[in-house]
Amino acid sequence: MRVMGSETEYGIHAPSAPGANATMMSARVIQAYAQITRQKTAGGAETRWDYTDEEPLHDARGWTLERSQADPSQLTDQPPVLDAEAVALAYGRQDLEADGQDETGSLLMNMVLGNGARLYVDHAHPEYSSPEVTNPRAAVTWDAAGDLVALGAVRKLASDPELPPINLYKNNTDNKSVSYGSHENYLMPRSVPFGDIVRGLTPFFVTRQVICGAGRVGLGQDGSRPGYQISQRADFFEAEVGLETTIRRPIINTRDEPHATADKYRRLHVIIGDANLSQVSNYLKFGTTAMVLSLIEAGQAPRIEVHEPVAALQDVSHDTSLSGTLRLLDGRRVTALDIQWMYYEAAAKLALETGVSDAHSGDGHTREVLERWELVLTQLGSDPSAAASSVEWIAKRALLDGYRNRDNLEWGDARLGLVDLQWSDIRPEKGLYYRMLARERMQRLVDDAAIARAVVEPPSDTRAYFRGKCVSTFGKQVVGASWDSVIFDVPGIGKLQRVPTREPLRGTESLTGELFRKHDTAAAFLGELLGPPPGPKA
């Protein structure tokens, strides 16, 4: 069991309003979903994010970056500000619905959902941060729920004839030198030296894209060089290790913001992954990474050092034949698949030694990840086309090759770029991935009913259950929430009640579910949870 989660920034475009400000459009997306949920709080709007414990400038290498030296994009510990009047002018409207505004008239930029997730504007993109889960299948489920949340907002906006339609894309670049993130988060023991994490993860991250890359038309940050590559993100990385996420992007991110008991846990913030629609690619991304972290914690990660990892990362992405070799510091030359096999074999060995891969004594997830990892590596090494129903970059390339062969297109043809974009459209009737899924040309791990439930229900086995249920059950009294706290404002109590949630595996349904079922008022709920509050001041 490992606590994990995803963050997805969606590409955003308003075809009929090409000059519209992306931040303003993103705020409209959040507002639209707020109108759907109507999760009212004591402040009269949806549950706000609590920034109290945000610490984005702490570095895992042992220091804190001065705010004066930080890029503005790193200051995620303060709420974005966008005046509603400016948004109205941008869209030619003065009658913005009160349902999407707070008591000051400002447009919603940030909200906590009843499934325990966060929906907000981040760097001019709408972002969905999933609730914490404990296994890769759940990670796929609540990540896909974010796509349905985004789709709900798109549908809501499209229903208003006075607003320009907004399209959202689950991809990572506009092919105009801009990249936006699809991040992962994994909880680790604080006791693991960060140097061990860097050494153990770098070769894995350089080569992981062969099993979970989303594929991209165009080479280089602006996509101007013709070709097709494995990863959407690889060309945007410029450093091996660093604190930044939007500039000088590093393979290993050092942000030390645990969102949990700080002396016990480390949250590994992974920024190098692609945004996956393929459920199998997403599953392998989370599952294999969790296994490699277990190898690092056990001191059994393969001892591999890649020469010039950033260049190697991009070489791997550009080599769709999977035949190119990487130079290791010990003089060996190996392929990306060779390195993945080294990690697979080490993970299988550890699972056998600890018994977690056993069908009877294990958790089930380890065994399935190992089986799928082995199968995909075997397919990629012998007949990559056999992986077209599971590995996203292979599936997309097969689709593009169909267009190329039919219309005799070169890789530099702009029509192929449009196909690439349409692959990631979150609207099922438009998105090419969803068309292939409907035709059973892409494998499913989670059915539509489970994903739909995850839109409104939190995971049951982490603190996300407590957060989500507080919002959906007592939303009118919840004035703020974050990963590690929920804040109540209950009439008759003289001060705000902050409930800390620093232990990610507490606040679960087994520990708090009966309290939610038992009480229908926040006052009674908190009375049993925290004890009698102090009386109001005289």
C-alpha cells in the first residue's frame, strides 16, 4: 500500500474567441463546475482551498528558496486573484451568475470537491488534483474522474449561448513552445535519503516513457521539426534535479511539501510524466513507479548511472524504434528496454522475497502490475504493434500511420498535428481516444460506472474520505479545506474549528464513516469528533 495521487492541467482553447485570456477561460471552467455542484459553505460559495500549510519553496536538499529569488509560478501558497468584472469584459458580459462568485464578487478560482479532489486555476490552466488513493487502479479511477469533472464544466459552458464554447484537452503541449503538467505524488518515509531517491529514480524516469508515453507529433519544444516521438513532455526538460516545475524543468523535482506529518513523511512530486488517457499506460505509470520507490526504500534499486540523463531522456523519446542505446557511466551501452527490464527484474525479486506478489498472501496489485509490466516490455521488444491496445504512444502512432498511408502524408503535415490534438479532446463524441475505446481498440481496467461514482464519492481508505464527506455532507459550514485540514464555521461557536488531517491513512470510512451516518448537523458531528466546544464569549 502506498498513498499516491495525480494532478492534471488541461489544455484549454476557445475556437470562437482566439484572443481570450487563458486564465480567465480557466476561471470560467471552475465557475461552471461550481454551478453544477452547488456545494454551499458558510461563506455563500463553494468550499475554498486553505493555503495555511502550503510551503512550495522548501527544497528536499535541505534549504528553502527565498521568495525574492523564486519564479512567480513557484508561489503556489497564495490564491490566484482574478476580478470578475475583468472576466465579464473579456467575454462581453456583465451578468455573471452569483452561483460562481464569492461574497466579494470575485470569480471562483479554487474549490474542494465532494470526492476529496481539488479543482482550481493553475498557471492559466484548469487543474484537477485527485484525492489520495492507495493503489494504482484507484489512481486510474480517480484520475479519470477528473476528466468527467472537466467534461461536466465544458458541457455547462456549451449550454450558455452567450458564452464562447471552451474545449479542454488532456495533453501536455500546445506545440508552440508551451508545456503544462501532468504530475504524480507518492508518499515516502522521510528517513529515505534524498540522494538515494535521485540515484534510484533517474534511470527509471529516463526510460519509463516507453511504457507510458502519450505520444506526440513534432520534435523540439515548439514541435517545428517533423517527426513523431514517444513522450509529450521529454523535450521540455532541462535539468537533472531542481525545485522548479515550469522553468528549467528537472527530471527529479525537489519540492519538499509533504502535506502530512513532516518528520515522518516525504511527498515525492513527480513532474516528468505525460497525461494519459490510456488506462493501462496510466496504471503502469503509477504501479511501476510505486514499485521502484519500494526498491529504493529497501536498498535494492538497480545500480545504473546514465550519462547525461537529460539528453538521454530526449533521445529515448525520439527513438520510436526502441533500438537506440544509452551510454552508462560504467561504459556499457544499453537500450531503454534493457533498463526497464533491470527494474522489472529487481521489483519481481523484491516482491518474491517479501511475499507481496503471492496470489494468496499479497495485495493483488503488485502481482497485476508485474504481470502487465512484463507483458508490455515483452511486446515492445518483439512486436510493438501488439501493445497498441494498451500503450498510448503505440496506439496513437498506429492511428496516425493510418492517416499517413491513406493520404500520403509526411510527418510535417499540419493535419497530423490536428489528429494528435483531437486524440486528447475530453469530449467523447470528438476525442479520438474515446472513439477507439468505444470500439474496444483500447483496453479498459475500470468501467464507466466506477469512474462516474468516483466523480462524487471519495476513496474510502485515505483521509480523502473525511475531506470529501465533510464537503458533501456539511458544505454550508465548511469554509476551507486542504490536504491536511478541514475548517468549519458553525453557528453558535465563537471561533473557526480546524480539524487537522495530517495522517493520510486516517479519516477513512472505517474510522469516521459511522460519524457521518450518525449526525446530520456539523455541530453534532464536531461535538463527538472533537468534544464539546467552548461556549460563546459573553
